Amino acid sequence: MWKEIFSNRIISATLISWFIAQSIKIIFNVVREKKFSFVWLLSTGGMPSAHAASVSCLSAAIGIKQGFSSPLFAFSVIFALIVMFDAQTWRRSIGVQARILNNIVDDLHSGRQIEEKKLRELIGHTPIEVFIGALLGVLTAIIFTL
């Protein structure tokens, strides 16, 4: 069983697309911040979307291997669309809410001492981050599954 899982090119390509997207984000952050943080390895948000890269790679790889008219490809496309929609709407709105709450905490701190932790603001993705992530995923699928 393990041999089959580790030799599955669709799983490999999907994990590679996620790794590439996360690596690009880490490189951008290191250049911008001039330091490295291990938090960036599994963080969400930023360019490109690793979520979009992974699910679009999965769908493209399934289409390449199983056929673009297969029920499994249709299922994976719908799954990918839901994940990408979620990444740029719900998760992004959570980030906006975090920014607003952090501003409120800052305002309260200026008047009196309150011990509150700040929320993480970069949670979701912009449409361009999702698009670039999806493009990266499709290209990874083409390279690693053909």
C-alpha cells in the first residue's frame, strides 16, 4: 500500500505544487522582511495561493491521467472551485475582520492598558493570488504527470 501511495504521481505533483507555492511565499517574505521565520512554512495567505496551486494541480493531474471527461475530474474541478472561492472570500473576510479588531485593540491600548493578543490578519487571498496559484498548479501537473 505505502509503495503505491508514494509512487502516485498525482499525489506527488500536488505536494510539489504546494511546496513550490510555499517556497515562493517564503522567498518573497525573506526579501521583504530581510529575515526568515519558520511560521511562514505553514502560513496561509500571500502570493501565490498554495491552496489554489494544490487543488488546481490535483484537478489538472486527474484530467491528464483519467481523462477530462471522467467523473473524477468533474468532482475534482468542483472541489477546486469551492476551495479557491473559500480562499478568496470567507478566509479573506476573516482577515479583514482581524485587521478591524486589531485597530480596535490598538485604540483601546492608547487609552489604557489591555492585555489582548493581536489576531493574524493575512488569512485569505486576493483573486490574483488565487489565479497565480491555480496557474502554478496546472503547470506543475503538466510537468510532473505527463
